[in-house]
Amino acid sequence: MNVPCFLAAAASGKSGQIELVYIWNQATPEAKVIIFCLIIFSIVAWSVMIRKAIQMRQATKLNLFFGAEFRSQPNVLGIFDRRLQVDGCPMFVVYQAGSLELDARLKHNSAEGRKKYMSLKGMEHVKRSLENSVAQESLKLESGLILLAIAVSGAPFLGLLGTVWGVMSTFGGIAQSGSASLAAMAPGVSAALITTVAGLLVAIPSMFGYNWLVHSLRVLTVDLDNFAQELVSKMETEYLEE
């Protein structure tokens, strides 16, 4: 549950504060446990959204700079030979994996350093190394999004469970007391509905955050695929034996 939203609602006025406190006091222990679980869900969801947003923004920025630097090099192994390290840049990780494999193939069974050309079979190994690196980087960027998916799909149902449970308890109490007046039903029903509100306050921001992060992930993955193809093309042009 988004705690700041509840605090803002509580501070909106004296009557609003009394209303929230009254509803909370009327809530059953089961509903309070569910609300506490939703608070944990909200903290986790916001933590994931902030962390992944920072990670993807940094990755996009570093990819842009590295791509420009790579295209300015006259030789495909120019950056690799300079022993540069670019932490947090998925494109650099893909480049490094491909360059390591290419360097190893060019130096294989050669006492004079790198060979001038390599075979088509050797280039296929380089391609597989690049594909594996792209897949691994995509998985790293995707890690943590499952928690948002759980919050989006699970929080409303958890809130609904609290509401149904609370309404069931309210009607059970009315049936036992034999009093079916609105004054007897309203407190229990209103207290039961607070769990649904809490569930929606968790699910709605998580849904927007999840959709935005998935879109950003898709863009980054496509950029990595395109870069890998560009890298292979340059490697074939420079080192593939005719």
C-alpha cells in the first residue's frame, strides 16, 4: 500500500483523519494483517521500480556513449586493445564477450600473435558468444520485474480477500445478533472495503511502473541485438577469410 497516500489523506482534514482512524479501528484482525502485507508489497514494488529505473536509465546513457565511441574506431578491436572497462554498460559487455572470443580465435595455434584472417567456423563461434552475451544481459535487465508482476496481479486479489472476509464477518455478526440495521452493517462493511482500496493503491502504481520498465527493457534488448549484428558484420569484414 502506498503509505504516503494514506498519510496525505489522513492529513487532509480533521474529519478525514477521524474517518480513517475509525475505519481502521473497526477492521478485523485479518484485514489488518492483509493491509500490513500490502504495505510490504508496496515497499518492495517501489524499491524495484526505483532501482530498475535508475539501472535502465544508466544503461541507456552508457550504451549511447559506447556506441558512438565504437563507431569512431578504425578497427573493430580498437577498444578491446586499449583494455577499457565500462561498468554498467550492457553494450560493452556484449562487445567484450565478442572481442575476447575473436581474439582467442585469431591467436589460436599462432606463435606470431593474431592471424590476419579466420575461418567461417571460427566466426560462427564468435556469433554464438555474442548471442549468449546478449541473452545474459537481457536477463540481468529483466531481473526483479517478476516482483512487480506479482504486485500487479496479486495485490487486488489480496485486497479483495480482505474485503470478502470482512463482509462475511459483518454479516455473520449481524445474523448472530439479529439486528440488520444500517448502523450495524455500515462500520463492518466500510472497514472491509479498506483492504480493496489498499490493494488497488499497490497495484495501480505497480502496473504503470511495470509497463514502462517492460517497454524500456524491450528497447534495450533490440539495441543490443542490433549492436551485436553490427559488431559481427564489422568482424566479418575485417577478419573473415574470403
